[in-house]
Amino acid sequence: MREFIIGTDWWTDCDDAVAMRIAARAHKNEEIKILGVGINACMEYSVSSLKYFFEAEGVFDLPYGIDHDATDYGGTPSYQKNLSKLSDSNFSNFDAMSAVGLYRKLLSGAAGKVEIVEIGFPQILSGLLLSHPDGFSPLNGYDLVKEKVSKIWMMAGKWDVQGGREHNFEKTSRSRNAAEIFCRLCPVPTTFLGFEIGVSVISGGELAHDDLLYKVLCDHGSKNGRSSWDPMLMLMAVIGDEEKAGYNMTVGKARVDAATGENFFDEGDGMHAFVTKKHCDEYYKNAINERISSTRGI
């Protein structure tokens, strides 16, 4: 079974929650195995709300890591607070280990290769690449990733133009620097799904009104659905094949300007690829809605 580590900003937007339902159901159906989750935007209720969400989806005992320094992204998402209120657990951000440490622990303990799915900011991955040997592994971060990671799937960038700017890469100086480091150093294949792919695909608007995910979308102000950046990336990763998931690929080398967050792509030989859609938006909307349906799997 393919093993995943998932990174998320679990921030003010709700498309992360739609993506996490896809991941949770794939885990329960034994399509994938989630080894752990890293949170790369630190809000008061980040860990407690995400833990409750996964447990409400029937996925228990996941280890959670967080970037405790990532307090500079702002926002006060009501869905996090409301999810946390539903939990009878006292588990908080302070009970989670550092995300880079968690990634090192999970990778070093994995029997085979692991895939990483990133639907948030890139500083955990850049921190992993720059990390030093520790009690989990004698390898530095670059060598650990090269040895234990088979593929990275990332929602980031805007690839329909050179010099595109997208939230996950350009939000803060931390994310801009991390994006530059990641694209320059990462030694394993990475597929990017960009802003332009998910913005016009609106999913989640057909959920039952007593569904917890519907309540999350309502808290965000998206009761009729939300742009599908993160769920499109997650579903592509779960399927495990860009073409089977309905995308064309452009292969080459991605780079990011650390000062501006602008992304560029040089086609040709390289470890990177970005995707474009083969089908109309309705195709991807229906694929996501079928996966997250309130009645699926009940």
C-alpha cells in the first residue's frame, strides 16, 4: 500500500477540509495509508481542530506535527474554533512535535518509499531538506528525502504564465524563501497543481446539511461550494497517476524568486512537472463530489 505524509496549512480556507475528507476516505478504504500530518500555519486551534476532523472521519491515532513558528500567516478561521469545541480532547498545538521532526521520524521509520502531499505552505519541506542528522536518522535532510521519498505532490504556483504568483509560494517572506529552496534543492520528482487549475472548479456544494464538512464550508462562507485547489491535488495524488486523474503534464524545472514569490518553468529535462486539465470543469467537480458525498461509504 502506498504511504503518504500530508502537509496542510489548515488555515482560513476550507478547501483543505474537502481534501482531508478525500484523504481520510482513501485511508479507510486502504487505497493509501496516512503516516502523519504536518501543519504549516499555526493558529490557536490548528491541531485540535484537525485531529477532531480526522477522528470524525473515522481515522484515529495519526501523529501530528506543526511549524510552531508559522504564526505570521494571519487569520482567525471560525471553522477551526468550532471544530475544536466539538472535541472532548485536550490535545493542543503544544502536544504536537515539530513538523520537520515528525517528517524525519516518519521517513526514517518507513520500510519503503513514501509520498508527500503538500496542500499548504512549503516551509516544512524546505526545513526538512535543510535538516541535520538527529536521533531519528544519521542522514541529512536532502539525503533522507532522496532515499525515502518517491514523489511529492504539491498545490502551489501559477503555471499558465511565466512569473505567475500564487498564495502558497508568495504569501510571506517565509513561504517565498521556502519555495525557492524547495524548487532548487528537492531531489525527487514533484508534480505541481497550480492556482489556475482549481479556481474555476467549485466542489462541495451538494453535501447534506447535517454533514460536518458542510458545516466547515458554511463557516467559511462557502455553503454552495469552494474552489477546488486542494481536493484536486489530493485526488490526483490518491489516484497516483496524473493522466489517469485527467491531466496533461509539462515536464522541466521549476524555480521561484525568493524576493517576489514569482514562479517560472523551464521545459525539458527536470524533476518537476505541472498539470493542465484534459476535461471540462464539471468532470473534476463530479469526481470530487462523488468522493466526498455525505452518503458514500455509510
